[in-house]
Amino acid sequence: MPRYYFDVINGHGLERDDEGKELPSSDAVRFHVAEIVTAIARDEFPENTAVSIKVVVRDDTDFAIFSGSLTFEVQWND
């Protein structure tokens, strides 16, 4: 099973994934990216009114094969 690496870019800068995760398919990779961005957004949102997160997926040759991002912002209308 192929190993993928999930580098995270958010308000804290780049966090490079050196461990990786074995996943069976491209659908599993996309699903894992969605899990990562939503989990980070839940953690960061209470402290911020805007959250922007990007995950870049690399394969075992260090080639970026996929990326996913989430931007969430709250604006109050008075």
C-alpha cells in the first residue's frame, strides 16, 4: 500500500509530515485531507474569526500529488 505525506500550511506556517500514512486509494487520500482540515479548523476557530488551512499531499518520491484547502471566516452584521 502506498505511503502519503500530508504537509499542513496554516496560521502557524508549514508543518511538514515526515511520518506519512499508508492509504489504499486516491479516494482515501482525499477523505484524509478533509479530516485534517476540518480537525484543524475546529481547533483554530475559537481563537480566530478567520481560518485558512491547506494540506499538500506528497507521495513516497516527495512529489506533490494533491492539495486541499479550507477557508472559513465569520463576519457579524450589526
